[in-house]
Amino acid sequence: MQHKNKNVKSGMVVFIVLKIEFYNCLTPADQRKFILLVTDYLRNLAQKRSAPAATGNRRPIFIRNMTYLHFKALHIIFVVSWFAGLFYIPRLFVYHTEANEKPEAERKILITQFIKMEMLLWKAIMVPASWLALIFGGILIYITPAWLQQDWMQLKLLFVAGLLGYHFFTGKIRNELQEGKFRFTSFQLRLFNEVATIFLFSIVFLVVLKNTVDWLWGVLGLVIFAVLMMTAVKMVKRIREKKKDNSIEV
């Protein structure tokens, strides 16, 4: 490699020397013409090299000025914020539904508070975080469009579509509870709360492993674990209700 570099440098020196000798052999008028030709050549060369940066890169300037890692960090931040809301608001639905069974005075105070908490969580956190997570995720795909050809990304986008459906259905439940419609029991809402966890595990496994098969075993294990946990919760609830009924009878 060093020998090759020496040959290149030697060739450049010989070329420059020959150019100087050629220049010295010219008349003053021809020398001026030669200088103009060289100047025009260098100017055209500089324009050709700068043209791709000016016209070939058609991405918006704010995307060119920020790196891929900046957008990835922003995407992760808003995904975390979005999932925080998706985890918390169904739990508020559970308490909201159970508050409907309280005595009238207590019920009115609790339901008013839960409606306020659900509205703030939905409008101040979940909706903005979901939009920003999708926007920055879309920018990442725009920067690296080759991802769309990969199976794991196609499956991830399918899960994201399902997550959006879950998000909008959560908003529908919030509106119904605000209107005083209680379609689901607290136990059903507890089960509903676990759906976001399944989406989270599925998406994270796909992104990290980038494999459409390995993630399946992790998600399957999670589903089995969730079913066992909810079965245990249901059994404990029945035992408590039975003890409560026995104590009332005594």
C-alpha cells in the first residue's frame, strides 16, 4: 500500500513539472488564455460536486440537519410516553367502574374526579405522544426506506396498526364512561389493560431481534403468563367475595 502511494505521489510530481514547463513555453497571451481555461475548468468541477448537495438531496432541511439517532431518541421518548398512558388509563377505567357501585354521595365525587383525570391523561399525554411517536417513526422510515422490504418491519407496522386500534377503542371507552355508560365490568377492563403489554412485548422483540419467528415464543410465553395471572386474580376475588358473604350472614 505504501509503495502504491509513493508511485501516485511521484506521478503527480512529474505531471506538475510537465505542466510548469509547458506553461513557461507559452507566450504571455497564451499564458493568459491557459489560466482562463484552467479557471473555468475548476469552476465547473466545483459546481458539479456541489450540485448533489444542493439539488439531489430533496429531504427537508430540518431532516438533513438532524441525525438518525436524534430522531430515534425522540421516537423512543414519545413511544414510552404513549405506552405510559395506555397502561394507566384502563386502570382508571377499572376504578371509575367500581366507583359507580359506591353510595350516591361518594359515587358522585369519585366519578367526577375520574372523568377529570381521564380527560387530562387522554388530551395532555396520550394524544400528543401518539402523534409525535408516529411522526418520528415515519421520519425514521423515510430516512431508511429499505426497512419496508424487511419482514420484521412489515410485521411491526401491523402491530402498530393494532396498537392504534387499541388506542382509539380506549378513547371510545373514555367517552362512554364520561356519558355514564358502563358496558364493561371491572374484571373485563383489567383484562383489557393487559392488551397494551402484549403489544409492547411484540413490538420490542421485533425491533431488537429483527426476526419474525423468535418474537413469537416470547409473546406466547407472555400471553400464557398473563392468562395465569388473571386466573389467579379471579380466584382470589371469588374467595374474598365468598368470605365477605359469609361474614355478612354471621
